[in-house]
Amino acid sequence: MRISFPAPFPCWFCEYTAGRLPWNPVATSALAVAFVNPRQRSRGALLVAPRRHTQTISRMTAAEMQAVAHLVQEASRALTAALDPDGLHVFCNAGQQAGQSEEHVHFQIIPRYAGLAYDFAASARHEPMLARERRELAEAVRGRIG
């Protein structure tokens, strides 16, 4: 059975990194980016993805995987320092059946806070954050990177 993916275009992640859509990066490298998820499942949610458009981990190069893993680690540290969550949920979905809502492979870093409800609904089901709030969150996390 073949993994089915969400509709490929437009790829929001590629549009962000190409500068065609506004976004809020917290860390970037030649091969990967970490940025504020515009649809927050929990306050402080970030996304980390390779710059090159690809669908799954299995299609990433070893260098891309290393760059993404490095930014997941750096962004997790910075997010923890900036927001002091009670825990972090880090994951990557592959295919629509697994909950992947964007065709571009990405890792989600979701802060968890004691006593606050949490759901696993696709990010697309959450309301977009205000632009000002995204900027403020990006600045707070970016200020704690490496």
C-alpha cells in the first residue's frame, strides 16, 4: 500500500522559506528551518523542516536529517528556556492516515502545560495566531537560540 499525502500545492513551507509568505523563523541553516506554527495546538508550538521540498523522513538526505535534528534540539532548548513548559511533545507524521496535514515533511515541537487540555487534531483545525503574537513568540524563542 502506498502512503497518501495531502495535496501538494501550494506548499506553505516552501512559500515561507522563499519569502513569498510572511513567516516567523526562530532558527535557520543552509538545509533546515525552525519557525512558529501559525496554528498553535499549545502556546509556543514550533515547526522544523528541511528547506528542500520532500514528503517524508525516508526521502530526506542524511545531511538534511542531521540539520533538522540539530534545529529540533536547538529550538527545543530555546523554547524551554523562553516559556518554561512542563514538557515537550516532539513528533513527525508521515501520510494523511498518520495525521500529516502538509505535504512537506516537518517535525512539530509542542509545549505541554500541566492542567491544560491537549488534542491531536490536525493543525489545520486550529485557529491561526495573530501576526503580532507570532512575531512576539518568535522573538522570545530566537533570543534563546544557541
